[in-house]
Amino acid sequence: MLHTLKLLLPAIVPSWRFFDFIAPSPRIQFALLNGADDTAQKWHEFRPRPAHISFKQMLARMLWNPHWNESLFLVSCAERLIAFPTRHSEDEILKRIMADLKYHSLATSVTTATHLQFRLLMIKRQGSALQHSVNYHSRIQPLSGQALK
């Protein structure tokens, strides 16, 4: 009986020791460029978290939140790019940024951009200050002709 209880205990009371350490989560920032050899002047945070959500929104998000699931997928892609860079992870992030540009407000305010680049920014706390470090720059990707219009 004791042996059976030892086998069932981890299923009943989960352990949170699967976190080896807590590392900073990468932030995705993107820049819209006017050419393939242009240098990024202004970086925009991709899908910034809202400063405040209401209780009603929080409850709704607990039941249905595909946007957040996709954002978690992008964080996984970003972590893979830092550890083991692959074209697939970079393509997935670029594809999502282009889709958001096509359907959101930034697309209406920027019509001259022809290329896109993203970077991965790590933010970690050093005492009371925040330290920012750029860990990855993507290739410069041409935007399709209708991506921003």
C-alpha cells in the first residue's frame, strides 16, 4: 500500500522542480526599414503586454485566449533562436510580425517601409536597475508589396 501511495503522490501533488533556473524571457522588437541596406532607427515592441486588464477580461482570457497561446509559441521560437538558431524559428517570428503589421494600426501609419527586421532583447535585473542586452538580430526581410497597405 505504501509503495502504491508513493507512486500516486507525484500525480496528486505536482512538483515544480522542473524549473532548473529562472531566466529572463526574450522580448521581440521589430524595425521597419526603407531598404535592404538601411539601418534600424526605431524599434517597436512586438505584442506588448497591456499595463492593465479588467477582471472581466481576465476571466475571459482564462477560457479563450488564442492570441496569448501564439505569443507563448513566439517566446519558444525566440528562446530557440538564442540557444540554437534555425531558419524555421526566424521565419515563424517574421511571419507573425508581418501578419500583425497587415491588420493593426502601425500598418496605416507607415507606408514607406519596404523591409523588416527583428531583434531579441533580454532584460534582467541587476540590483535595482534593469539591464538590456540584444542577443539576436534577424535577417532583413523584404515586405510584400501589399503588406503595409
